[in-house]
Amino acid sequence: MEVLEIAALAAQAAEEKKAKDVVILNIGGISLIADYFVIASAANKTQLMAIADNVEQVLAKQGITMLHREGHADATWILLDYGGVVVHVMREEAREFYALERLWGDAPVFRPETLTSDMNLSIMTNVTTANANDDGE
């Protein structure tokens, strides 16, 4: 799976749990940290944890291994590191305060709904196939 497809899948997983203002920043051209940041907002601690857990589960079902997770106990900002993709799930007030979109202002930004339909179809086919093969556990 391509790195952008992983970012898109993470963004879709966040949206499944009603994350707000989900964006994908293409930071690959301006940083060595990662190729993409996925940033999503949550209204409260419960939603923050649900979003992060869902991203982790959806990507794990696709065989995508998380390298590192930070912030779960703190529950104002959870970071999921997948190497080329770093997912930031943040409480709304933390997102406003840290303003990652402004910090990485030179990075091209797009929203999950702007992805090409071919990419969405490819991702959804993979997810559907993985779910169909799931034993219902």
C-alpha cells in the first residue's frame, strides 16, 4: 500500500468516529519526519480515544504496523507513528493552541473527500476484502 493510501485510510478511519476537520498535510517535500501528517480533532477525551483506537484497528487490519504511540494516558493529543504517516488526533483546544497547519504552512493540504475516486475505490476494496475475511472477532 502506498504511503498516501495509508494516510487516506487513517483519515477515513478518523472520520468514521466523527473526527472534525480531518486534513492530510503532504510534508514529504519540506521535512524528513514523515511524508504525511493526518490531523483530526475530537470534542472530548472519549472521542479522542475512540478515534485513535479506530485508526489503529483499521490500519492493523490492513497489516500496517504502528511504530510508536504517544499521549494515550494524557488524552489531549494522541500521536500514532506509522513511519511515512504520522496521525495526530487532538482535542479541539490543543489543535488551536499548537496550530500544526500553520507550523507546517508550506505543506500542501488536502481533505479526505478530495482524494481521487480511484484511490478511494482501491482503499475501500482492500478494507472490504479484509473485513470479509475477518472471522467476526
